[in-house]
Amino acid sequence: MARISDDDIRRVREATDLVSLVNERVVLNQKGRLFWGCCPFHDEKTPSFKIDPDLQNWHCFGCGKSGDVFGYLMESEHLEFPEAVRALADRANIEITEVGGSGVPRSLKDRMMQACAEAENFYHMELMRSRDAGPTQARAYLHERGFGSECAREWKLGYAPGHGKLVAHLQSRGFTRDELVGANLAFVNKGGYLIDRFFERVMFPVHDLQGRSIAFGGRIMGQGEPKYLNTSETPIFHKSSNMFGIDVAKNAIVNSGEAIVVEGYTDVIAMHRAGIKNAVATLGTALTAQHVKLISRFASRIVYLFDGDAAGQKAADRASEFIDWQSAVESRRDPIDLRVVVLPDGNDPAEFLGAHDADAMRAIIAAAEPLLAFSINRCIERYDLRRPENKARAMTEALQILYPIKDSVSATDYVNIIADRLNVEYTAVFKALKETKAPMAARHQNDQAVSEPQPNAVNPVAEQIIEADQQSARMEYGLIALVVTDAHLLDHIGKDLMRIRWMDQAAESMADALIALDHDASAAQALASVQRACPDASTLLAQAMIETEDSTEKLFQARLMVRTLRERDLERSIRDAKARMRSESGLSPEELDKLFERTVSMQKELVRLRNNAPDDMKD
């Protein structure tokens, strides 16, 4: 990796007067040989920020921060050290040399940035002044989206005419072929001619943190692909670490402590025009670790705002891909709070703000879920949890999402979420987490609800849950089979059948058929009734048939199964109620009180059931 030489760092430091630098934004007063002012890094009314001009260093007695000229610029502009050196070198008109590595020389990078800046001006003038058909159509396109001339000037929007016009303009300004190709403003065709990279597109300039032009995004106005054409990777632009709007939004991000990440250029502009000025966008890529590192220099909270359309939903399903490096971020002293939210009704931010006010958008942002909780919930929603094998696979996949932080304190909160969603014991999920192996690289095969088990290995503890649920389903079939053989049992347990929360859909259909059956019906009539409700009834019930002709034994077995299933249902209902009380989602104080009373009542009933023998149960 190239680095700035120690000699150049010394030259820049010696050429920069700290008092002059700070005085550009802070009012300083000299007292003796020291200069004092209000600290620019925290709010205060009494000056506690001092500068020693002889030592060329600064210190704040209020917040405790201190440093030299580079440290001051790093703190005030949220720059890395090399960026601070380059910025002060530019301020002092010092040419620096970056040594080592195999990168592009700094002088060539500067020329590429200058070429991009000139291209930005050219595109902007085309949009604002040309009366040709293309720019006229571009202005109409922007106007339809609520972006008038004032907005175009603020964001330096432009129009790329193509047909060699940009190449001719830049070459007339002295830029070389290598500089234009290197900045991806042009390319060489098979015939050896230099061709404009962008043509007949609305142009969005991309700037670095210092506001320097480094890349472009071009939006086609009619039909055609790609809809957006972005600058490719260049020595001055890396899409995985640069963001649209970061230069404009950074102060608002610092002030709010929060960054809103959206998916498109127009979304950022719409957000800013609505007064939500801490919005930025990725550039044709998902949010990366480099993006988070960049934003974390300004904010402690990031909200990733997904579009509500199909593409946005698909991207939301991939949100768990952030977690491997998010866990590393969480291990910092000041962890990043990374949250996710999906816009409703298929909207993108620009569309949503066109139909609602900024307060509605702020409410959605405020309701964003923590990334881990969001990813876990999205994962579980993909499964039909009525099937035991799917519940086990949902648990396995959800725990794989949680794997990177499984040994952290916060993991227990997410174990509760998984247990609540799957309606299983917390202790079982916690034990399963401890046995979870590193996740596979890919978790999502499609965007449909999963109805068939996937070939991934199931967590051993989750397999035990499968077996427990399958035993419960077999008991449901056993109870149905008993009633089929003796409909008179309905005289004793008919009401109990109506109370059971059937896990198996086939069992529920057969139970509904039996509840409507005449209690004097024969076994043949009962079987015919359940077969009409479930064509596979004979096969399912044959596996659970209890071999006894004694009516007393049948009643005893039926009551035993009813009690066991009722205990199971009460345990599930109590877990449901506790989960709702923990979340307090949309519940008034009165509703919480009623839910608490109902939970206590269920717990008392569960204790009574466990203490009673089957024969003691009331009909």
C-alpha cells in the first residue's frame, strides 16, 4: 500500500499554522502566548479550548480531546490521517509524493479528479442551458419527479449527450486519453477511437468526503438497459467504499448521530428536500463493511432503508449477510447500532415522500428493527411452522444468523425472539445456540415460503424438537382414531376436542368432522366422515390406532391424551402470552393487565391438570 513520506508529512506540518487553521471556524482570543476559544467538538459557553502556537498543538479541558494540526482536521472533518495530510497539503499548495505500493501516482489521480470536475460542469451546463431535444427531455424527466432547476443546481445534476461531445470538450481543456480512460469518462472502441462512457442519460455526480468529483451515475430516460450506468472501479472511485451524498450529508449525520442509507440517487435527493438531510446511498452495491466503517466515523446508528418493491424485499432477505462483519463492529468500545426497515406498499423513498410528509418517513425510520432481529424474523417468516420439520429448520437457520455473536451478552435477547416466534422453550433454543456450527455461505434459495425441508444439516437440539412435535402429532392422530372407533366418547370429550390447538392441519380437519358427527354413529360412519375431511385419514389413523375393545380403557386413554394435549396447549399459550407481554407490541395498560390475569389463570389450570389423574378430569 502506498504511503505518504515522512518528509512530506513534516513539510505539510511546518507549512500549516494551527491558529490560522482553527480560526477559520472558531473565534479565538489571545491570552498571553496562548489562544482560547469554545471547543468545536462539544457544546460549551465558556471557552475551554486552548492552542499553544509555539508547540502547534491544541487541548480542550472540557471534553479532553487534544492533538496537532492533523489531529484537529481528522477530528473536525472526520478524516483518516492520510486524508488529513492530503487536505492540508492542498491548502498549502504542497505537492506530495506517495511512496511504495503499485498504485497510480498521486499526480495522475489529481488529474483524474480534475477531469471529473470538468465533466461535471460540462454535464451540468448541458442540462441547464442547452435547448437540444436530449437536455429538454432530461429537464422534463427531473421535473416530473419534483426536481426543478434549483434542485439541479444544488446537486449539480447534468445531462450526458454522448456522441463524443464530452471527449472533445475535455481534450480541448488539455486532458489526455489516459486520464479520461483512467477516470472512466471514456473508453477506446475496437477501432481505436475514444468514445464517451455516458450518452443520453441524466447524470448524478458522485463526490468524496471533501466534495471532490470522482464518479457519476447515469439514468436512462426511456426504455433500455441498464437503467442506471455507474462509473466502474477507478483509482479514485471504489463503489464498495464511496457513497452518494456523503459530502453533503456528513454534518447532518454528525449532528443527529444517525445515517439513513437508501438505494438510489433520487431517493437521497428526495430525502434531503424533505428535510431528512442525513441520507446517503450506496452505488450499485449492497451495504458493505467499508461503507459501515466510513459512516461510523460520523454516526453510531445506521438505518438501512429498503425499497418496498420486489427487488427491495429480496435485498432485505439478504440483510443477514451483513452480520459476519457486523459482529466485529459490535465488539468495538462504541458499537454501531445497525437497523433495517422496509418501506410499505411497494414504495421507494422518493415515491413514499411524494405521497406522505417527512414526519411519516421519520416515523418509519424510528421504527426500524435491529439488524439481527430483522434478519431472524425474515428467516422464520419463510417457513410454514405448522410442520415440525420446518420449525426445526427455521430454528437452525435463525441460530446460524445469530452464530457470530453467540458468545456475547446480547445473544440472550435474540434467543428470546427465536423462542417466542417458534413457541419453544428458551432453554432449548439457548442449548441449540451453543451447539450451532458456523453458517453456510448461502442461506436463501428463493423468496417463497419454504414448505419442503432443505438439505442443510439440522441442529441436534432442533431435531429433538422435531421428535417432540411429531410425538404430539401422533397423539393427535391417536385421539382421533379412538373417537372414530367409538363415537360415544364424544359424550365425554366432545368439548375438549373443540379446545385443542391442533398442531397438525389434517388432525384439525378430522376433529372438525367428528365434532359435527352424531354420537351414535358407527365406526364405519365416523371413518367415512373423517375421510371426507381428509382423504389420507385411513393411512394416518392406522399408524396411531390403539388396540383395545374395552370402553372403559378407551375413555381412560382418551382422557389421558386430552389432558396431555391440553397441557401442551397451555404451555404454548403461556409462552405466547409471555412473549406478547415482553414485547408490549401495541398493547394498552388495560390489555396488558388482562393478558397478565389470563396468563396467571392458565398457569393455575396447568398446575391443576398436572396434579390430577385422568379419571379425576371432568367430562
